[in-house]
Amino acid sequence: MITNTELEYKGDLYPTALISFEHDQDTISFITKNGVRLMIQVLRDNMLRLRYATSGIFEDDFSYAVDKDHPHGFNQLKVEENETHVIITTEKFICKVARDDIRVGMYDLNGKPILEDEQGFHWEESFEFGGNFVKMSKTSRDQENFFGLGDKPTNFNLKGKRLSMWNTDQYAYGKDTNELYKAVPFYMGLHNNMSYGIFFDNTFKTHFDFCHERRNVTSFWADGGEMNYYFIYGPEMNDVLTTYTDLTGKPELPPMWALGFHQCKWSYYPESKVKEITSKFRELNFPCDAIYLDIDYMDGFRCFTWNKEYFPDPKRMVSELEEDGFKTVAIIDPGIKIDLSYDIFKEALEKNYFCRRADGPYMQGKVWPGECYFPDFTNPEVREWWSGLYRELIGDIGVKGVWNDMNEPAVMEVPGKTFPLDVRHDYDGHRCSHRKAHNIYGMQMARATYEGVKKYNFPKRPFIITRANYSGGQRYTSTWTGDNIATWEHLWLANVQIQRLCLSGMSFAGSDIGGFAEQPSGELYTRWIQLGVFHPFCRVHSSGDHGEQEPWFFGEEVLDITRKYVELRYQLLPYLYTAFYQYVQEGMPILKPLVYFDQQDVQTHYRSDEFIFGNQILVCPVQEPNVQGRRMYIPRGKWYNFWNDKLITGGKEMYVDAPLETIPIFIKEGAVIPKYPVQQYVDQLDIEELTLDVYYKLGKENSDLYEDAHDGYEYRQNIYSLRTFKLTGKEDEIILQQHKSGKYSAPYSTLKLKFHGLPFDIKRVFFENEEVPLEKLQFNAEEKTMIVDKEFGELHLVG
């Protein structure tokens, strides 16, 4: 049904008054007296897209961020009008557009305001570049708080902050550095237990003000392009974030080895040094899955080459490392050395694949190889060419992962440390300047790398990590927080930044454990390992300019403690892998900040030290030196102390012991936590038995366990196993049921159940509704353990 309603405007007092609106299927278009056009598209019951055109003509509808396969569709849409507003109602919320000035308000179905325009859309002409600075201001509710925006190194709650998005190489950045390596223009607001999200899909330099300039006003604006944003309503933060992640896309499952412990340094070379490091890990029984090669493995820093003096036979070396359980990850930067004897440079030059300045010269800048040209990764033909360059590195030599660095893009010894703004880009047929392409340059490089590694590593899954990124880049790559410093402040920042990235759709993230710049003390290194093993990506990385950062460098005490925590990560790999599955399938963040875990508890709105790892493990790192404990907030519910099984009631702050060998870890009551035996690397052992730690709860709790072959794509043909363990606890009983889907059968045959917190002694056991002797299940009364078949359906313990 199409409606076209002519409206009276009220003279020059309201130059943006509506003169007409049109409704066609999922889109409502508004035209104002001064030619501004507003288009509202209903994408889902809880999501609208709003676009504004100052001249009545919209730009080509193209986005690198939005997943072309994102789910959309709605159950209900009603468009009405009255004397003052055009009213759009979906199944989840109400949108009102004012006739006088097209200001937009969002309300829940009971009429409570969620988000309302203050001035709303306005703009300013750019005389220097053409086009407009496009602006949007919103009224902030009392006690409203804000979260998100990717890797910003500042307080977790963004209230009172003013921030901008312009991907920047920030060596040794500090707290409150405004612009870092990523542009993720997505945030969530929360007030009155209602959460909403704003995704401002504009790749120009963007800005956000969260009640900084004016106390009750938030605003966002861009230095060019279109006012194009998505409004997503919760009211739960989980609803907002999963909808946003659906929109911008989810990654495929990583290979499980990518979730192990990784060791990196600038730089491990020659081959003898690499072998020395990897051999030491095995000698000390310190688990490790990946070793990284930084720029020194190349011939004169030329991408896709090898320094044959340092690495005379890379294929043999990579194969020998793999035999010892190490996957090799190699760095690739965007700068291509200007050298006519260098085949890759020569080919790109001949095919016109390099970026050019406005008047035609190539974009030339100094990076590690010296003077370089830079491929235009916004050109699909260039991306295809770049992906093909991985044939030798991945397909022939056998490198398993690729690390894209310096792709903000970073250029040395120039103002701004990046391309001049007049550099031109193809932008997939929408030619533009670097002002528009800058923030997506690194993302498109990572995309091309992903396509190449996936092609030549098939049938195994690719592993890519990038420093620079934009919203939607999580479809292709993992990431880390860049060149941090070995200080206690940066340990705190690492905790906040990874939580923020997880809340911004980019869960596969970690920090340089121990700090990239400067040298950590043994205590700081230990505390950072204790945090880092609970981050989705776990890698030690340092510049090498200030000393060593291998775990044995700091002495026996640090070695023993850090080994214990890395071993714990390897034990928890099935739990972490399950959290990844839930992220890939449902968009659930792998780390859950307390405000995401329980937004109704106002105390969580201001907490950033504590987080939930997966769904049921509460972690609170120690972030200060010379302490034996700390205060932390325990969220509502009941939690078992991981170290002594003491049951704590949450909803309060409390002191917890935390000597150097301990950090506070708590397990949610009712949880069933799967554990592997300790391995030196993923799939080192043929696992014969899986341990399930079962934590008693008076009531019910569900826990999941996802399993597959740990690599490859058979899981997409239903060759996986998804088990749900349903625990029901009574005063003197506990019932554990298992429901399974999928065709995969794990190699082990038995489960070892270890019970925690049982308030009764086990006297009788019913297995599949039949009573069996305790000794048949190898029951150990002292350890509270028993052995059952992995396919059991129901286990009933009675006191």
C-alpha cells in the first residue's frame, strides 16, 4: 500500500516542516519545505534505518559494514498520522516524526521515551572539501549511561566523554588517547532499564559527544558523507547487541588452535632463535600453540618474501615447527617497496593497483622497507590479486595464520602519520578520497587477506589478525589493541578495551600481554597473564627493545604461576570454544561486562574491573602492584569461589584474597563447566575422558557444550555436537539431564563428573531412571567424582 499525504507547513518559522510523506512497504519517506529528505526503513521489529539527504537526493546505497546476508523482516508495521506527528509502530516500539521540524522520537509501546531528537538533523557546508558536515543531536535522559565504540582506551562508561573515529597508529598510547586503530561507530545507551543502540554507518571521520558539551545532550556527526544511522531497541542490551552483530555480520568459527597461547616478539630471527624459543616452551612444559614471525623474516621487509640468510628453508622450518605442535603466523603489511626488481611491486605497478594522489602521482610514503606504494584494497580487483599472493606463503610453505599490521594505514615521517586526504580510492566503484576510505582501508586489507588464507588453507579454517578495523570487520578477522605499554595503567586499559570490543561486536580480541613498549616487572607480567588467559585472543607480544618477555625470563616463581594459568586456559578450551560458538551463531559477546550481564542492577553501570567469561565464570583481575587482595563487585545471584568452593551471595562489593598466585575467579551456581586435560598444544592428546565440574544449585540452570573436529568445515554439514546439561537441585537431590543435537561424536567415551557444593552426602544414584550401585560409577566420596557414559540421558543423585 502506498500513501502520499500532502501536509501544510507553517511558513518560514519551520523551514524543515513536512510538505509530504510517502509509505511504500518497509520504507517511509518525508520531504520538507527546504528540500531535506528523510527516509526511514523498517528492517526488523526492533531496528530502523534513518537516512537524511540535504538536497533531496541520496547517495548510492553502499556499505562495507553491513553484511549483505543480514536477517531482516518484521511482524508488524503501522503508519498513522495526526495533527502533530507521523507515527510508525512496530511490534517492539513506536517512532514519531514531528510535522513541524521532522524531529524523531522513539518510544516503547507504553509511550515511555527511549531516545528523542534534540535539534535532530542539521548540517554545515564544507567549503574546503565540498559536501556537508552532517550532525545529529539527541536528548539524554536523566542517569543515562553509554557503552561501546570499539577500542577506546578510556573509562568503560562513556558518559561525559567526547571521542572521534579516525584510525591512527598510536605507538605507546595512553589513557584517554582519542583516536586509536579502529573505527567502530556503534554505541549503546541505557536508562530506566531500557537499552538502545546507535550505529552511525559513516566512514568519514566521525565524532561522538556523550553529554560532554551539554549536560543533557548527546550528539554524533561526521566530516562528510551522509547522515545514515541505525536505531536498535532492546530493551535488553543482549537484544541490541545481537541485532547489531546480525546487521554487521559474524565470523566463522576459528580453528581451536587459534584459542591457545601464542608467543610473539619484534622479532624472532634467525631460524635458530625461533627454534630456541619453541624448544624452551616444550622443555618447560609451558603450553603454546603459535609462534609469530615479525617483519625481519622478509627479504628487506618486502612482503611475501623470505630472508634466506635467516630462514634458508622456510617450508622445512614451518613443517618442523608444526610437528612440534607450533602453528606459524607471519606478518604482512600494506606498504610495497618501490623496487622494479621486486615482482609484486612490478606487477601491481603494471596493473595500476596502487593508490594515487588527486592529480595522478602514486601515493608514496616511508614504512619499514623504505619508500613504498600502497595497494588500493577498496578495489575488488586488487583484493582478488592480493588474496592470490598468499598461494606460496600459505599453500606451499604452510604458514597457518596471517597478521596484518600498519594498516590504519600508517606512514612514517608525514603529518598525521597516514595518507594525505587527497589520495583517491575505488571504493568498490564509488570513487572517493581518503577522507571517506581511510577508516575502512585496514578492514579491506584484512578482508583480502582472509579470502587468500581461506582459499589456500582449505579445507582448514583461516586465522587472520588485524590492527586496524571498521564495523563489520569481525566477519574476516580477529584483532588486538595495538602498541600498549608495560605499565599497570595499561593492564587496566587492556581489561576495559577488550570488554568494550566485545560489547561492540568484535569479540575475538586481546591485548599485547605484558605490554609492547617498555619492560614489565615479574609481578606485572604475572598479573597480565592472569587477565590475558581469559581474553578471547591470548598472545604475549613485545617490541624486544627493552628486554625479553618469555615466561621463563622472570624467574621460577613467575614461570610456575603463569604456567598454571595458561594450563587453566587449556583446560577451559571446550568452555571457551562453546562461547565462540554462541558468538558465531547468536552474536553473544564472549566477555560480558557486568552491565550487560545484569543491566537492572545500577551498580553494574559503573563497574569495569569485573567481567563474565563465557556465561558462567566471573573474573576480576588484580590491577595494582604489591597487593594481597582487592575489593570487587559480585553480581546478583550466588557464586562459588573457584579456589575453595565457598558459596557467596552477590549484589554487593566485598574483599577477596588475591596473593600473587591467585586472582579472584567465581563460578555461577548451577554451572556445568567442561574441562580438557592439560595439553602442550591443541589436539596433542587423544582425549579419552572429559571432566565436567558440576556446581550445585537449589533450583535450575542450563549449560551448553559445543564440540566439533576443532578445524575444518564439516560442522556446517551438521557434523558437530551441541549438548545442553540441565541441572535441577533440591535440598537432598540433584538431577542432571543431557540433551544432544548434531552428528559429531567426540573421541572420548566417558565423562568424569566432579560435584561442588553438594549440601548432602550421596547415598543413592539413579542412572537412566534405574538405581545402580555407586561403585558401578566409580564413585569417589572424598573427591565427589563419578564416571558416566558420555551419552547419558539422566543422572539422579539422592542424599
